[in-house]
Amino acid sequence: MKCRKCGTSAVINMRQHKLALCGEHYVEWFAGQTERVIEKYKMFSRDERILVAVSGGKDSLSLWDVLLRLGYQADGLYIGLGINAPLPYSDASLEMTHKFLASDVWRVASDESRVTDDGDASPAIRNSQFAIPNFTPTLHVVDVPATYGKSIPEISREKMRGQGRPCAACGLTKRYVMNRLAHDQGYTVLATGHNLDDEVAVLFQNTLRWQLGYLARQAPILPASHEGLTRKVKPFCRFYERETAAYALVRGIEYIYDECPHATGNQMNFHKTLLNQLETESPGAKLAFYLEFLRARGEGAFTLYNATETLHACEICGQPTSAPGRCAFCRMWDVSRVVG
Amino acid sequence: MKCRKCGTSAVINMRQHKLALCGEHYVEWFAGQTERVIEKYKMFSRDERILVAVSGGKDSLSLWDVLLRLGYQADGLYIGLGINAPLPYSDASLEMTHKFLASDVWRVASDESRVTDDGDASPAIRNSQFAIPNFTPTLHVVDVPATYGKSIPEISREKMRGQGRPCAACGLTKRYVMNRLAHDQGYTVLATGHNLDDEVAVLFQNTLRWQLGYLARQAPILPASHEGLTRKVKPFCRFYERETAAYALVRGIEYIYDECPHATGNQMNFHKTLLNQLETESPGAKLAFYLEFLRARGEGAFTLYNATETLHACEICGQPTSAPGRCAFCRMWDVSRVVG
């Protein structure tokens, strides 16, 4: 398989796009596609400060990398969940994140700025022509056990009486911490690395039960509907998981391969295997499922179900909540005064 | 596994209902469920003459059987499609249909009317207590090659220039013939044997592409929206395929096992295998997908997309059509005068 642009060996073949590319042109294509999605869904501008939620995985580190190379003011937020059994998952994830930042892979090296022999700018330059000179991103780290006194598995065991996975407690905590830090530090936009496979698995799950309220709220961009909330965006929502993995690989980004030990064998992963069979049988099926959904949503198919909740400030932390009195986070964590 | 009703050996275990039953109680349960669906969706009454579309398969023959035993005036319509290569599929299907009618399995035998030793009516009696005495159903047979001059594979090859499967031509022809005969013979309702697996596969297909117009029209009952059209109902829409097969088996109904040779390996069947994996992982998932869809539909989720087409009479056959001049059937078959 040859690169369509230059005829050298391709590193990836994207059947749904009928497009094979070499490493250099793939990185260029990937950055261009990201930029297109950011513009298409009006996610953010170069004047805004962006907070990228980084987990140490391929999606979020690639997102941070590509945003920096495209010249966005992108800082990172790592949330330490205290998931370190049976393996030090959280510790290893943080290490990968620090490594990425220290590696300088995201920095546009000065020799990349030179024009190539044939007078044409190299792809690396074209990709990074907007990169901000001398911008050094900040990594915010919020360690949940250090800040709130318990790890995610601990609080979940306590609150769920040992029933079920800690994923619900984890999701609630991460949403809270992300939103809180973004607000406190003055970020107007929070970017997550959700890829197409993630989005399609959630869409599939909500469709299987026809949860129209959830369908109404699934989108590449969720505006800040209330003072104290931050706009949420998913610039990778149209990339297959293998495409973000290929980007990380070609760019030399080291990332944590393991998924969270608590996610192994969950329903979402089972649905992903079903959807992968569908994709193998019919390349592009997942992308079509997602894009046709967005089209239907854009036409107002779910507007009726997009109830805007009345929010008020949590009596403890001041974050917007639909619950009376304390928000779900402060209730779960038994918070009686502001911490963190 | 024991029958929940009587403790003898069960013939079927329905995981999604947590219900195992012996043959006798299964037949009783199956008839009761059919009756419930007919009533719930207001499909038809015992005063109406019902036309059952029979193919010689387990679903349609079981449907005809159970309707007769429940005391409905159910006649049959067999459409000969002329699909006899590589195997005599159509001929064998017609033979099975004739066999069913001749077998008298559907007739309530007089000894079943006797009360059992313990003074209780047997399940067979309870099921058939409404059966119409001395009612003998009629079987209408419309042979497509004899009536229109060509078999379905022939007309399809001619019109499609050998491209693709004949399923589109077949569907169009069957819909036309069913509607036409129902109308000409004064049937107010047309019943088909579509089971839950069929309905869910169609629903899945339409959902993958978010075809909201199709979603708006998928229902257990489609009212006769226009003079000349017949109400269409699917009394088996809540039965899994294995449940209709089990009913046919227990009732001793012989049916054609093979599916249409043209359907082998089609996308619908591929989707069915995916959905079967979902069902195995989570029993009841298919039923929930379908019922939650009906709930959403009932709440008006797709009402916007339920465009009522303006129909007029086909200039050849007089059947309602949205096409100008001749209807799609008369165009495909190059009909210039009424036949059949």
C-alpha cells in the first residue's frame, strides 16, 4: 500500500475514506482534519485558553499534541483517581503525562521551520505554522485521594456498598473536578479526547434503550448552558480509535496502553466489539451511524427532549446543580466545606 | 428445566421472561400472548375477515393456526414467486401451505372439547374455546409467473440488468398482490407473520442510518391510510423467532426450513447475527430495543417525519400510488391493462 500523496510506503489505510498515507502525510492529514472539525462545530478560537483533559492515553495525549502544534493555547488537566490495584494504573498514567510534557515532542523544533530543498514547506511546518512561539503548556494535576481523602475505588465501595463498578462514582468525580478547575482557572473551554468509537458506543447504548433525552444531549460541542459551567468539546469525535492510535505512534508519543482495570469487560466494550464487526463488514458504518445521527439531531429530531434544567448554586461548593441543596458531588463525598 | 405451570419437563425456556413451559402450557401461553397483542394494538376483531399472508414458513403458518384457534375468520394468501432455482423453493413452500390446510391441525378436534378427568378444561380447549365451529379457511393462491408472465428472478434480471438481488422487485410485487387481493376480496385487514427478530433487524437497519421517515412508519399496526389500502398488522411482533419455531414444532406444523435462496448472506441476516450476540449477552435486549422504540414512537418522537403522502389511483390498475400516472408495480411489470 502506497501513500496517495507521495507514493512511499503507507503506514495506514483508511478504508472508509479510501485513503492510504505515509507517516508524514498522515500527521499532516490528521492535524488538518482536527482543524476542520474545530471550525465546523465552532469549538473554539486561537484567542481562547483551552483545558485538555489528559489521562495518559493515546487519545488525550494526541489531542494535546495536535492542539499545541496547531497553535492553540492548550493546557492540560490530569486527575489522579487513585486506581492502583492490581496494577499502578493511575501512577503509570500520570507518569506518561509528565513524560509527554518533558519530551518536547509537542514543541515545534527550530529546524522544522526551515524550508525544504525544493522550496516547499515540509508537512511538519505546514502543520505547525500556527504554533505559538515559546508557549509552554501548564499541566494541572488534581489528586483525588490527596484532595478528598479517598481514592475512587474507596469512595465507590463506601457509597455503593461494594455493589457494581466504580465507574459511576468516577464519572461524577471527573466531571466535577474538570468543571471546577476550568471555572476557577478561567478556561472557557474543556476539550476531551473522545474518539468516534467512544461516541458511537455511547450512541449505540442510548439508542438501544431509545433514551431520547440522552440522545438530545450527545454532540461534538456542548455550550456552557449556565454561569459556572464550561463549554465542552470533542475535537476527535470523527476519528476512529485506530486513527488516534496511529497518530500517537507516528508522532512518537508514549502512552499508557492498558485501559482502566475497572472497565475491562464492561457493556460499553462489548458493544464496541459488536460495532467493530459491523465496521469490518461495511467500512464506514460507524462513521455513517454517527454523522447521520448528528444530521437528524441538527434537523431538530430530538429538540423536544432537550430540556434545559433549572440549575442553582450548590450550597457547599457553589457549582451549578439541579439537585436541591448540595450537589451530587458534595453529597457523595460528604463535603461540608469547600476543598481543593 | 421444569414447566412453571405443571412441573413436567419444559420444552422452552424464555430467559427474557424468566419463564419455562411444557409443550401444552407453551401453546396456551403463546395463544394468550397473541391475543393480548391483537387487543393491545387494536389490530382487528372477530367480526372482521382477515387475510393472512402465508409463505409456508414457521411464522406465517403458526400465525394462521393460532388465529383460527382463537376464533378469527382468517383466510390465507399464498403468492407464488417462481423462485425454483437452485432448489424448488416456491413449489416446496406452496406444498407446505397446502399440507397445513389439509392436515386439519388447525381444526379443533371434537375430543378436545371434552372436559378432562379432573373437571378442568384442557389447555387446548382454553386456547380454542373461541374457535368458530365448522369454519373452513380459504387459501387464495396468486401465481406470479402464471399471472404476470415472469418469475420474480426473471423480472428482476430484466429490470435490474442483472445487478443485485431480486429482493426489491419481490417486495414491491408482494405488497402489490397482497393489497390488491385484500381489496378485491373485501378483506379489511392483512396479517403478516413478522416476528420480533424481523422487526428488530429492520429497526436496526433504519436506525444505523437514522432514517426517521422509515422509523415513523414502523409499527405493529399500519392503518389503511387511503381508500383501496388495507390495514396491515403484525400479531407476532413481540415473539422471538425461536418462540414461533417452538410453537410450530409443538403444534406439529410442518413448514419449510430453508430461507429464500436470494436472502442468504444479505445485510439483514448479518445484522441479525449481531443482534443475536447482543441478546445472548443480555437476554431481553432485542425486546427492550423494540418496545422502547414503540414507546418513543408513541410519545410522538417521529411524528414530524410521518408525512402523509398524497395518493391517487394508478391509471392502469386503480391501486393507490404516489407516483404520477402508473404505479411502481405497473411500471415494473409493463402492465398496460388490468390482469390478475
